[in-house]
Amino acid sequence: MAFARDAQIRGMVRVLHGLWIAFLAATVAYFVIAAVIAGRRGDRFAPMADLRSVKPIFWIIGALGLGLALLLRRRLLLRAFGDRDAALIGVQAALVVGWAATEAVAILGLVLVLLGGQVLDAAPFFLASFVVVVWQRPTVGWLQKKMEEFAGGPTRIPH
């Protein structure tokens, strides 16, 4: 039974690691798209809005979005689960929801460029999103710790 549980946790970490890489790649892709868009604009490009008045709104929304993403992830990870199977699913859902909410901050940066901003205007959004997703890298040890917290007993996985 322990062998099956170890295999299940290792498989979950492989899936989570793949999703984690996909979210990182998406953030980089948003940055590249923004750079291409900004680079192809001509000198006569007229922004859709006066960005001087819009940038502070984007900063506030971005900061709130990042804070809410972290809070949502934390709240989902603090839920109590009755067994390890439910905990595995709950942890996976918490991570994916957290990564998706964090990625929304990078999308906000892309929107800023689409409205006429420069890549430097949006760079903090891409960087913050990338760094927070990197910080949330799933590992076997971390998942093992979460399983112990949720199910109330040790789950040893040899490294």
C-alpha cells in the first residue's frame, strides 16, 4: 500500500511540475508577445488611452491581483481533508488556481501594452508573475509535508 501511495505522490508531482513549467512558459510568452507588439509599432502610433492616468490603476489592480492570488492559494491549501486522496486533489487544485490567478497579473501587463504602453511599463507585471510562480515550484518533499498536515500522519517517500 505504501508503494502505491509513493507512486501516486510521485506521479502527482510530475503532473504538477509539468503544469508549473507551462505557467512559467505562458508568462514568458506574454512578455515576448508584448515585446513584439511594442516593437512593431510605428512612430505615429496613437495609444488608445492616456496611459499616464491609466497606469496607476493597472498598478493597483496588479498588486491586488497578486495579493488575492497568494491569499486564494493559501486559503485553498489550509482546507482540511479527510484522507490523503482528497488531499492530493485539493493540493493540486490549490496550486493550479494559484498559478492561474498569478498568471492573470502577467495578462494585465500584456493588456497595458495592447493599450499603447511600452514593454518597460508592463515589465513589472511579467516579472512579478514569473517570480511568484517560480517560488511556488512543486516538489516531492513539499507535497509529502502537505499530506502529513492534511492526513495527520507521516508519509515517507524515499528520495
